[in-house]
Amino acid sequence: MSSLLRRLWQRHRNKSRNVVVHRSERFEGGDRRQLLQALSVLATGSALVGASHPANAKDSSDLPPPKRVLTGRDETGKSVFKSFDVTPEVVEIDANPGLTFYELYMTEGVPALTGLEPDPMASGTRAFPGPGGTMFRLISYPPKRPEGWKPPPGVTFESGLREMSEKIPGMGDHFERGTPGMHTSDTIDYGVVVRGEMTLELDDGQKVHLRQGDCVVQNGTRHRWRNPLPEPCLMAFISVGGKRA
């Protein structure tokens, strides 16, 4: 407890003693409510102080890359951990420093569930799954750029999309040339904000502000993401391939 809170608590205790000694007959109703309110304020203040200045606070950019647990079966059919490490498919986009894709797993069609399948990410990734397929990825979005920020030398919008398509085959093809950031895919995307905050924009400038823990179901709609904060945002996505009517 900080020295300020200790002084407030002592002041309240002294006042409470006076109330008990001199006005004990009135320690009901309004006085009890005042005491409860004071205790509530004190407790809330302590919680806010702890939340605002955590002892081990870390900037999101300092956090280690997320690990992925991959399970399967051994030759006897028992469930085993096949790996517990960072996915072998981590994609950093040089044209947009800080934009990182952690490609975690993907399936096509109906999974066989033998538990003996090799890690699909060991042989590369793709933008989005085909009909009935799935893609599980984390995306770390860079912080909001400061005023006057410029991309790395020689980088253009087109070259950035080309790099994205080279590293995640076909990804850049989903982005619009006339409206940077806007893209559409033939998938249902389940999204969760893991760390930070994010703004989701749809057609006609419709926007919603998402905070840590908020979820999105993206029904194959045109959209773009914008990080409103000066710190990275980490989001998790599961994309399910569909067929556009």
C-alpha cells in the first residue's frame, strides 16, 4: 500500500473511531453507507494504482514470439506432444516493419485425424484455405505510425503487395489497389484480439473499436484493420474456406 493510501486509511480509521465512540447510536443507515462507500473507494484506488503501474509491466514489442503446442499420436496410438515451440513458419513483411504472421496450422478438406500427419507448416503456407479448409494464424500488427512516417527506402505499395504474395502465396492478390488495406477473402474468419487494440473498418467507413478479448466473425466481407495505439496489436484468426454465392 502506498504512503498516500496509508494516510487515507489511517484518516478513515480515526474518523471511524470517533464515529463509534461519540455517535455509536447513529452507526446505521447513512453512516454505514458512508463507511462502505469509503472502503469501496479505497479498494478501487488500490486496484487502479496496481493496474496502472504493474511491477513487471512489459511493452508488447518486448514479448517473446508465441509458442505452439502440436499434438498427435505415437506408433501405439497414444496421444503425445509432437512439438512445443515457435511455429516454423514465421513471416515478417519488410515493407511494413512490425507486420508479422505466425502461421500455425492449416487443413484442406475433412481432416483424417490419424495424429500421424506431418506438420503442414513445415512445407510452407498460403493466403487462405480452399472450400472446407482451415487456416490458423496469429498476426502482429505494427503500432500506429507517427506523423511523417515513411516506408523503408525503395518500398512502394505495389512492391509491398508483391513481397506479401511471395512470402504468403496469393495474399497480396486479395488487397485492393485503390483503397490501401481493404481486402476480401472467400472465408469465414473468427478473430480474437489477444493483446492491444484494433479498429475494424467495413464499407462506407463503418468502424468498430476492438479491445483485448473482443471477438469478430468476418463473413467474407470487405474490410481493413488499423491499429489505433502506439504499441503492437496481436490478433488470432481461424479462417474457414467457403464458396461465394
